[in-house]
Amino acid sequence: MATEDKLLHSFLAAGDEAGHENSAERKRRTAERARVPVPLSHQVAGHKFGIHKVGILQHFDGTVLKQLQPPPRGPCEMQFYTQVFAQDCTASHLLALQQHLPKYYGTWSPSDKPNELYLKLEDVAGRFARPCIMDVKIGKKSYDPFASQEKQEEQIRKYPLMEEIGFLILGMRVYHVASGSYVSHDQFYGRSLTKETLKTGLAQFFHNGEELRKDAISLSIHKIHNILHWFESQKQLHFYASSLLFVYEGFCHIANSKNKNKGLTGQKSKQAEPQTKGNADLTSLKLKSHCGQVNCSSSSSSSSSSSSLFKAIHSVRRVNGFGSHCPHHQDIGNTPYMENNVEVKMIDFAHVFPSDRSDDGYIYGLKSLLFVLEQIIQD
Ligand SMILES: Nc1ncnc2c1ncn2[C@@H]1O[C@H](COP(=O)(O)OP(=O)(O)OP(=O)(O)O)[C@@H](O)[C@H]1O
Ligand SMILES: [Mg+2]
């Protein structure tokens, strides 16, 4: 039985046990039990429930739960998050890193299995109505310095171009506006990409079936530059087999492109309403209220300035009024729409090690990724 089914099954079975209770109490307990974490619906890569023994869960409070991998990987990741988000943390490089990670809310365990440990993390895609998500592994090496010969060979065999390209798409899902559905690619898609097909392969993430989302590419480039700036300013940590998680809003652009097509810019489009219950209802209301602003912003950053990356980023900065290394905005209500429209966060820290040199492998990967994104935007 798939894990998802097991969770549902145990929930239903537990409901039977409560048969002796009065109806109100039964309803309350049933509602309580319904709040069991479920497999993360928008996971694009990594260990998944139903396929592997462990996977990423979605807590009813909107956070995600990542079960600790067996040692040393799980404890390594937990220690990393604990250090970066420690309340008494004073290390400037760790404080500066916080803005590039999902927020960490400590550990979580199921009440009936107190020994099962999960990391409780911000859902990076949680505030998006139609999140387009991509997981990209960064670095020249997918294995750490302590990996066995066998592990090294296995990782190299999986993607021999890693050393040269410096990044690997592990999975993605893209919202296609015409069909109103998601198009997904798994790890084998990324592994099939060569130097010749890499640009087209990566561009698929930013293509919604109707047009290339140059606004999302520009903002992603801007956020990667901020992460690169952090890596160039620190020598204490090295990251192996770690990823960047990209998210951009696929929903609001429906209004944008439909309005553009119909010459209705500035008016509310009925087709912009969510067709199904969104990922974040509250957020989508806020998104809708900002749609007019998006129409102006995205067209100004993608028309005349699209041939120049510098101009594109400059234009995005001008529209948003933020600098190159702005602090992370916590409050969506106060965040400029465009910046809020895209997220790039570092995830997966099972192989983080102390060091006394800059992390040249990761920096190489970031620069390579930036180069390809700049090529896409310039085409
Ligand atoms: N904080 C998060 N917010 C939203 N989605 C997330 C978050 N963390 C992970 N995910 C989703 O889960 C996937 C896998 O995450 P992650 O890389 O951390 O786990 P993993 O690869 O299974 O773990 P490991 O490599 O430690 O075995 C990501 O590609 C992403 O889709
Ligand atoms: Mg991963």
C-alpha cells in the first residue's frame, strides 16, 4: 500500500475506533485527525512518498516536513539549520545566509512516533497560487570529500557533465496557461541535457506554453547574484550535492497575457480567477490586487531592455526600488510585487562541511547557471 494510502487508511481506521463517542466529539476528533501531514503535493525532486520509504510532508500549518535521512546526512542537515537559525547566532556569514534559506522552525515528530524526526521548514512555494518549481543541483561535484570510491563513481556516472557544466536540473513543473495544468520533468530530463541542449532544456522552466517569462528569468538572475555574492564573501563552508529551489508565479501572468491579448490592460479579467482552490488562497487575493502593477512592471522589464541583461536587472531594480543585496522581506503585504513573484532558495544540506577556502565548485556552478540564463534572456 502506498504511504499516502496508508496515511489515509490509518486516518479512516482511527475514525472507526471512535465509534463509541458522541457525534460532536467524534466530529471534533475526526477533524483533528484530518490534520495529519500529507505528502508534499508540489515536490519536484528527491525522495518521494510512494516511491521511497521517506519523503517530504506538508504540515497542516503550511510548513514542510523533511524526515531526517540516516546518519551522517540527516544529523548534518539538522545541525546546519540549527546553527544558521540559532537565536544567539552572531556569525555574520550565517546571519547573511538566513535570507537565502527556507526559514527553519526546529524539529517535529508525529505524536505516536516521537523518535521519528523531521525538519520543519518554510514551504518556499507556499505563498504562490500556481507555483512553477525547479530543483537545480549546484557544484562541480555531487559527492563530498569523504564519499567512498563507489559513491563517487555512482555520482559521476549519473551525470558525467557535472564537472564541466556545474549544475544539474533534478526536476521541474511548469504551469501552462492554455491547458491550465502543470507540465513536469523528472531527474532523467536533466541528465539527458548536453552542452548543446542545456539552454533549451533550462528555458523550458520559464516557458508557460505561450511565452517565455523573461520577467521571471530576470528576477531569478538577480537572486542568484545575491547568493553568489554571499559565496564570494565567505570561506567557512563548502556545499556538496546541494540545490537551488526556483519558484515563480505561474498564475498572475494568465491575467497579464490574456489582458495583453485582449487589450484590456488595467481591467480585471475574469479568466484570471483561480480555476481550482489555489496553493495559497490568501496570497492569491493579494496577487490579484497587484495584477495591474505586474502588467506595467513586466512589460517594462522585458521589452526594450530584454537584449541586455544589465539593463533587464537594472530595470527590475528600478521598478522594485530595491538594491542588489536587499534584505529578505518577511511581510508579503509590504513586499514589492515583482520581487515577491519569484523565489530562489538554497535547499538540501546533507553534505555541508567546514572549510578555510572559498567554495569554488559551487561558485563555478552559480556562474555557469547565470551564464546560461543570460543567454536565454538575450535570445
Ligand atoms: N522548504 C521547501 N519548500 C518547498 N519545497 C521543498 C522544500 N524543501 C524541499 N522541497 C521539495 O522537496 C524536494 C526534495 O527536497 P530535498 O532536496 O531537501 O530532499 P532530498 O533530495 O530527498 O533529500 P536528501 O538529498 O537529503 O536525501 C525539492 O526538490 C522540493 O520540490
Ligand atoms: Mg535533493
